[in-house]
Amino acid sequence: MSPPREDAVLSTMQDVPLTVTRILMHGALVHGSSQITTWTGEGEPHRRSFREAAERANQLAHALRDDLGVTGDERVATLMWNNAEHVEAYYAIPSMGAVLHTLNLRLPAEQLTFIVNHAADRVVVVNGSLLPLLASLLPHLPTVEHVVVSGPGDRSLLDGTSVRVHEYEELLAGKPTTYDWPELDERQAAAMCYTSGTTGDPKGVVYSHRSIYLHSMQVNMAQSMGLTDRDTSLVVVPQFHVNAWGLPHATFMSGINMLMPDRFLQPAPIAEMIESERPTHAAAVPTIWQGLLAELHAKPRDVSSLTQVTIGGSACPPSLMTAFDELGMRVCHAWGMTETSPLGTIARPPAHAVGTDEEVAYRLTQGRFPAGVEARLTGPSGERLPWDGESAGELEVRGPWIAGAYYGGQGAEPLRPADKFSEDGWLKTGDVGTISPDGFLTLTDRAKDVIKSGGEWISSVDLENALMSHPDVAEAAVVAVPDDKWGERPLATVVLKQGATADFATLRTFLAEEGRIAKWQLPERWTIIESVPKTSVGKFDKKVLRRQYAEGALDVTTL
Amino acid sequence: MSPPREDAVLSTMQDVPLTVTRILMHGALVHGSSQITTWTGEGEPHRRSFREAAERANQLAHALRDDLGVTGDERVATLMWNNAEHVEAYYAIPSMGAVLHTLNLRLPAEQLTFIVNHAADRVVVVNGSLLPLLASLLPHLPTVEHVVVSGPGDRSLLDGTSVRVHEYEELLAGKPTTYDWPELDERQAAAMCYTSGTTGDPKGVVYSHRSIYLHSMQVNMAQSMGLTDRDTSLVVVPQFHVNAWGLPHATFMSGINMLMPDRFLQPAPIAEMIESERPTHAAAVPTIWQGLLAELHAKPRDVSSLTQVTIGGSACPPSLMTAFDELGMRVCHAWGMTETSPLGTIARPPAHAVGTDEEVAYRLTQGRFPAGVEARLTGPSGERLPWDGESAGELEVRGPWIAGAYYGGQGAEPLRPADKFSEDGWLKTGDVGTISPDGFLTLTDRAKDVIKSGGEWISSVDLENALMSHPDVAEAAVVAVPDDKWGERPLATVVLKQGATADFATLRTFLAEEGRIAKWQLPERWTIIESVPKTSVGKFDKKVLRRQYAEGALDVTTL
């Protein structure tokens, strides 16, 4: 596209900013009777209407401003499960002009400490059940002055620390239920979330009021999740994980009821809440669904209300999709990342595929790009690749809810590392894949794991999946290793099943059979290992293997 | 809300403008195989994919720029039916940075002339079938230099005029199918449409790229029309009428197929195209549907594909809604105006009403406000009224796709008449009604027709409907007349059926019976007239009655 015109004429439309405040006010006013139901583990779940939650959000804003002195662009952190109080914080903090900073309670302590210090959080709202975690971190968090505690938990854990401790309910009590919200610039920061990359320090993504508003509209489009006030969404994906995929905002925009699991994320209570509260929609990562499936096989329950299940975070195994289909729960794949708010694609099969053999293939892709997300594929030499469903390149995306930088820290310039953002401002996702002519994305590898061989890319994941389909192979990881002639070539590291006898030549022949792997992609270098090294979240830790190879610690056979 | 903060921090999101260009590119790329089907009256309809239409839009932009010299913010007018070429103009003109100006071919000649001259249109794209109309206007249109003709029609009608005549297809032929679109400011003008008010000159509403983009997202939200690429929308509402309610844009955003009737708007061809093309959705004003219903009763056809019918423009009579329900075509009421892009409300019943007696009552309201439209009611003394479903006031609205001014003319400041825009920038709709606590709008009158009596409002429409329910009354119009004590009081003007004998006292008693009308609202002044004066579009022309009363031309009895 060529540069903007200077003779542009403005329209006669009103100039109304797109803000979280407006979503709040709309939800409170037009959908005031929609419900947030929070699971309590025993007895009746806790129920609060959108109107009540909005009034409490107004009270919370008064408390934060008047009692705790929160002003300006200050970050207010939450260390909370999914519950009504967390939704109140979601609205109060951005609407008053401050920045909601959700803390991922699953991160290692050193990363959490880094994040709180980098964001310079002065206030933390915490669930009582998470006080053991917060108390262990507090000695390393010099910026934190106030801790606001909500829900059951041992307050004495904070004794002896230097912070001021407040009770959430006591802060709200008696505060006015209306608030004169400031008129905000829609490009102003509303919320932030740090990425939990496996290398380097976590990076802060700062969402704007505009990006949240637009993302919420997108989530509610019929072509996307397409929920209405007739739906109840079981929000399993944590509110500390990319704004729970935008659901706490999308729900207020359309009056969608929320079912919040709080800390009860085990398969049994999840199955129970589905049976008793009858949500129509649920959103979570595959691990949760694997667990639920086992639970339902062990103890069947009526989960028939659940007709749409959004799965993201990592690829949904075909077997899981089939198993859910058989239970009447239709899985819809989605792809995104912290940097994409997160909705980047969603796998609704195109009209022509519905009811045909193609349908499942479409559903197993990462999904289709919505109107707000532009995409392009960049090949090994930086060239643009066609959307032909075959050319694999690194996915780059652009759009009003896509990050163009990372938070630099208070007063510092934003960070734009060249490996994450292109010169013309697109996000480099670090994911490698193909795009079909009708805009469906299929991811095949991470860019850091792909093997760059003679100007072409070899997918490490494809090789691993092919290897692991051999009956003798328990696990296999493939990493790139330097090669004088080709730049890089694949090294196959294989864990054999107990008593298995297959040798490397047999496995190599197996890969080449039935069109599994193209001949030029077959590994020459092979090694047997005891187990594949894993990261804290259970993913293959390939940098360990690459280091072991570089250090000569692996016993490599070349075929 | 209080004023914007100065210490606001910007987010790290990309700054990507919301433009018509991006909707075009998305539709062409991701939904390239979706179809625009244009009815041709005989034989096969004409079919064109989104990809083909987009390529032709690119060619049209080249032609307009290179051959006709269209630059900058220039208005390019269309005088066209709903068809694929009109969609191409919808995208080419705004995307190149110019302003699409749709001309309402149903307006009286003097209004059309005023509009073209006020907008200073230099280029008109016209359907051949509309050349008789254009030729009759051209002598009064000094700014028009170029006429581009598409489709069958007698070109010789333009002989002897001073304009240069171009064939649409010849202009496009051989032009590149790609275009280096300018990067536009989202607040730049994209399209304009003049209101056809019954008083004063027509007023131009100028839509921005941003307003069109946001309105399209809203149309596609599940809570709104909620269409996907599995749908085909029969777009009967004209493209010259508030951008065909946003459908030509919403369709490209989600890959929704379009069925375009071109000039075949009579009940028989509409019924035929529904039966043969099987659209799932249709949008039109009540008059069209009344005609279709009669046609279907005369000659039944299979219209079972049509599960959603959006009705707007004026209120849908309950009998029409019931009749359509019985045919399996579910009517969804919507309200809007040229100044609201137009989607202001849509009547999807709330979850709790579905399947109950309340459902129809909700469906007969004008509908519920979506997140992008803020609403308030202003009473007779300028006070804000509650959303209690009872307090009637003038509806004022605010939002990113609502007009805040009218086009002033080339180089002139926008117009902000005080009777149309409040001091704080809200649009005064001129409609009077109530809003329920859950955000459903019920319109009861036009502000100019309501009777302001002693600080309270009396609905002229309620009185008319009550009067017309008496068996002796053929028609009745009620207007406000000056009153020394009350400010204004209602004057009932009644047309009796042939041979009817009811006198005024009987009619007054009838109004008071069964709670039809509150006692203080009953008219004292009565007159018999031969027929109610009508406007060119068949609405009651009450200003004629008010003038006749003021001039003493009516024989008024006071009870």
C-alpha cells in the first residue's frame, strides 16, 4: 500500500473511542441480568449478575483511587483464578485509566519475580488461596506496597512483610456504586500480559482499549465463537492467560453468561460443573480436555449442553477431537498467542466442506484468518510464499489487536527485537506452516526448530511424528545440526520402547515408505537417547539436545 | 465521564487502520470463492465470485484514476440497482481514497438534482436501465462531466448532452487486476448518503472507513444478524439506501454470499429468486414483504430456505410477522436511520423470553441496542428519562457509526443543526419512544408529531391506532394544535367509512373504553376530513393538516 493521502476529508461520524469502559457500561445496562457463576467446590455456586459485578467494579475503582492512591497509567496486578472478583478487576482497573496486569501463577518463581519488578506493580489483588505463592515472592518484590485479598485463605502468611494488607470486601463496602469514568484515548494501555517464552526474559504485551474492544467484537462474530445471551461459557482458560482468550470482555458485550471454575480445575469438578450448570460453550487447552475425557470414561455424566468447545494453546490431537465429537461436544480449533490478543485463527470449516470428508481436515487446521488479521508467509530467504497449502514459511501477522512491540519498562521505549517484528511492523510469530488458498493455517513447526537445509525447510515435527508412528519408537526428537554442505541437516534422537530392536537403517527406510517423508528430508545422523529432555510445561526441550550435540555428548551414527 | 487523562500510556499494539480497503482485500483473499449472484429477469442469473469482483474493483479504480482523473476526496456517484457492478463500485471508490455517493433513484427530481449539485459529483456510474432518469436530470447537473454506463439500456438518451459517456466494461477491459491502494486514515470519508427528510433540503451523511468497518463487524455479530459463509443473503434493501444496511460490506468480511435482485423488485421475481437460489437471509422494508406475502398466497412457492428475514425502515405490522412465522420465515425487526449507518437496534428476544408469551412482544419492539450504540431518552423539558419501559422521550444516540454532523458542501464546515444534534454531540433521532430495563426500544411517535400537553407527551400514533380500530373509521390522523392552557392539545381528524354514522362523542367514549387511551389524553377538538393528506412515499403528511388548522380551513367541533 502507498502512503496516506494528505487531502483526506473527515467524515461526519461521531468520534467515540472504543474502550473497555463502554463494554462495562453496556454489559451493566443492557445485559444487567446475565450471570457470572463462580464454582465454590461445595454447595451452591456463587452467582452474581453483570449489574452487580459492574456496581462492584465501580466500588473497586473508588477503593483503588481513594484508599490505595492508584492514579495515571499505574499497573495493578492480579494473582487470581477465574471468578467474579477477577472480572470486577478486569473492568475497574482499565476503566479508571490504570493498567490491569494479570500474573500467571504457573510460572517459575524467578520469572514471576522478574515480571512484577519489570512492570513495577505497586498493588496486587490476590485470591486467598494463592497467598502461599505470593508470600514466597514478596521478599523479592520491592515495588509492591499494597496487597488486596479476596476469598478464603490464611492471611497470617503476610504477617511480617512490609506491605499493607486489605480485605477486598472491606475495601468495597460502602463505596459509591457509580464512578465518573474518565474519557480515555482508545490507544491507551488497558491491560498487560507477559509471554512465558522458554528463552530470555518474559516480554510484556500491552493491550489497548481499542485492541480489546475490536477483539471482543471479533470473538462474538458468527464466523468466530458466535455466542449470544442464550449461551453460558465455561471459561476454563485462565484469566491470567491472554485475558482468558477475550471471553470476560466478549461476554459483557453480548450478555453471554460466564461459568467460572475458580481453583477447581481438576477433571472431576469440571465434569460436575458441566453437568449441573449446563454451559453451552467451553474454552481450554488440550490438556484439560484430555483429563476431562478420561474422567467421563471413568464416570459418565450428562455433558450434552456443551455443543461448542474452543481448543487452543496447542494443537488438538485428532483422537481427542473424535472422542469429543462422539460425546456430542463439537471441538473448534483456534490459534493465537499472547501477542495476538489471542484470536489469530479459528477453524470453522468453509461452507463447501460441511458434511464432506474434507470437513475434519479443515477442523484439524489451526483455522481461518478473520478480517482483522492479515497474514503472510516468509520463506527461508526472506521471500513471500504463496497461499497454496504447500509452501511452508514463517507466519507473520498484522492487525489492530496484534502486538507491534513489547513493553520496555516504566519510562523506557518499547522493545522491537528484530527476530519478533519485521521492519514494516508485522509480528513474526515464530511459527512455521502453510496457508491454503481459502485462508486456513496449518502449523508444522516452530521457526527455531525447523531445519534449514539448502534453502529449503524441513519440519522437525513432521519427522518426529513419522518416527513416533513406528511401533518400536517410544519418543523421538529431531533437531537441526550444522552441516558444511547444506547449512543444516536433521539429527534424529530416538527413545526406543523396552525390548525394541529396530536399527537406524530400518527406521530410515520406514520414514521413506508410503510417502511419509520426502527423500531429501531423511536424516543422516541418528542417536539413541534414554528420554527426551522436557521443559517445565512438558514440551520437548530441544536446546538441551542441540547443546549436547555441540558438546559431543551424543553418540551419533551417520548413515 | 470526565475529560481524557494526559498521562495516558500507549499500548504496544500495532496501529492498523480500519478501512474498507481491508474488507475488500480480506473478502478477495480468504473468501474469494463466495458468490455475488445478480438476477437477470430471464435465464440464468449472473454469478461472480468475490475474487473476480475484487479484481474488477481494482480495474475500476485504475479506470477512475487514469481515464477519468478521479483524485483525492472527490465524490463519485452511483445511480444503480443492487448488482455485482454496484458492489465493485462500493469497494473501488472508497479504497482509492475517493467517496462513494449513492443516489436514491426514488427521490423526486428536484431533490436528486439538489443532492448531486450539493455533493458536486463529477462522475456518475449508472445502470443502463436508469438512463431515462439520469438523462432527464442532466441538464440541471452542471458538475457532472463523466457518465459510466453499466448493463442494458438506451445509450442514445445521452446524445446531445455535454457529458463524456463511457462503457463500464470497456473502461475495465485490459486494466491491471491489482491496485496499489493508498494507506488511508480510518476517519477519512468513505461513502455518503443523503437523508430524504420531508422538510427542508436533504442532508448528507458522510460515513468514514472506521464507521463502515465497525458497523460491518456489528452486523456479523451473533447477537445481530449473525451470518456466516454458509449463508446467502437476499439484499432487497437498495444499495442506495444507507449502504443496503451494511450488507455489501458485512458479506465480504465473513464470506456471506449475496443474492442481488437488480431491478426485479416486484413480488413475483422476488418469490422466484427465493425458490431457485435458496437464500437463508433477506433484508427489506415491510412494503416489499407485504407484496411477497400476497404473491405467495396467490402462487405458493418453496421459500423454506429463508430462515431469517430482517425488516426495518418502518415498523413491521404484527399480522405480517405472524404470517411470515407461519411460512417458516422468521422475522427479525431492526431500527435505524441514514444517520445511524443504519443499525441502531435489532430485536433478538432475550434468553429468558424464548419460548414464552413474552417472545412476540420483544420481537415487535424496535429491538435492543448493541454495544456500539449508547442511547438516552430526553423528556419534554429536556430531562433524562429512566429506562423503565414506560417513560416516553426523544431517543438520542451516540456511537462510532452514528452521525455527529451533516456534510456542509465542498470546502464548507459540517452542519450541526441544534434540532438534530445535542450540545454534547449526540444525535437527536426525532423518534419518541420508551426503553425497557433490558435495553429494548419501542418507538411510539415522531418528535415532530407528538403532542406536548402540560409538560407531558401524548403520542399521536397511539391515538390514531385507537381511532382506526373503531369499525366506522377508515383513517384518522392526530396533530398537535396550540392551546392556551396546556401549550398543545390533540386535534383528531377522522375519515369515516362510507355510510358510517358514529359521531365525535361516540368516538371519544370509544377511545376512553377498555383502557385504550388515558382520560387526560383524549382529544377535545374533532373534525371530519375526506382523506388524510399523504407524502410522496405514502406517509401521513401532518404538516398539511397543521397548516389547514392554522388557516382556519378545517371545520372543528370542540367537545
